Amino acid sequence: WNIAAINNNPFEYWITHDDPAYNKMMDAVQEFIENPGDGDVKVSEVFTPAMFDELERNMIAVGWDGVAETRQRWESDYKNRKIISQFMKDGELG
């Protein structure tokens, strides 16, 4: 699945492998991406407010620009999106 830009995501590429456990896991990930059901929770239930706060502190510590704008976007948009259907599958983000 390449539903976003190239990155270090271990689920981005599905390789052929002889390990049944690997194949079972990858089948389950594929099924979840296609049909998340009740697992399609808000981003903020997975990436919690405390996690965002820590990220924000780290961005400030390294001197990144746009931290206030990032906080604003997080609060007004991203944290309220559904994790699969409205975030991972959003073509504007990937």
C-alpha cells in the first residue's frame, strides 16, 4: 500500500515472504485499511494530546518555524479526523 509519500513506514510495501505469521499480519493490516469499521477512531485517540504536546516541545527545542501554525492545524483539523478514512487515505496529505 502506498497511500502516502515514500517514508519509513513498515506497512508501505508488502513483500512476498514465506513466513505465515508475516503474511497473516499483512493480511490483517490490509483488511483494516480497507475496512476499519469501529477502529476508524479519531486521530487524537491514537496520537494523544500528551503526545502532541511532547512533539510541540521538541519542535520548539530544535527551533522549527511554524510551531504555532502546526498547533492551530492540529486543534482545528487533524486531531478530529478519523484515523483511516479521513487521515491516512487523504490524498492531500500523502
